[in-house]
Amino acid sequence: MSMILIVLSVVLLLVVGGCVCVVWAGRGGPSWTRAVATATLAAGELVRTSRRSGGNRGGGDPDGSSDG
């Protein structure tokens, strides 16, 4: 269980760090923050796209609700 906690903590730190870089780059930060922000936004778009396409496979509602 502690290994799962370590992995989740690392993922959480990467996500928070990516969000900080997106905000910092938006305010004119150094060039490396723009690179990290671009990678963060691209990863977010990939997750969003895969979630959208994966949600329609079950034949249910596209928003995932089950309350007809």
C-alpha cells in the first residue's frame, strides 16, 4: 500500500507543478515554464480526448449519467 501512496504522491506533485507552470508561463515566466506548460496542456488534452472517446463505448449517456 505504501508504494501506491508514493506513486500517487508523485503524480499529484507533477500535476500541481504543471499547473503552477501554466499560470507562471501565462504571466511571462522563463522559457522552461512555457515548455512545461505546453506539455501539461497537451497531456490534459490527451486525457480529455481519451475520456471522451472511451465514455461512448458503453452505449450509455455521453456524460456518464445513469438517471435517464
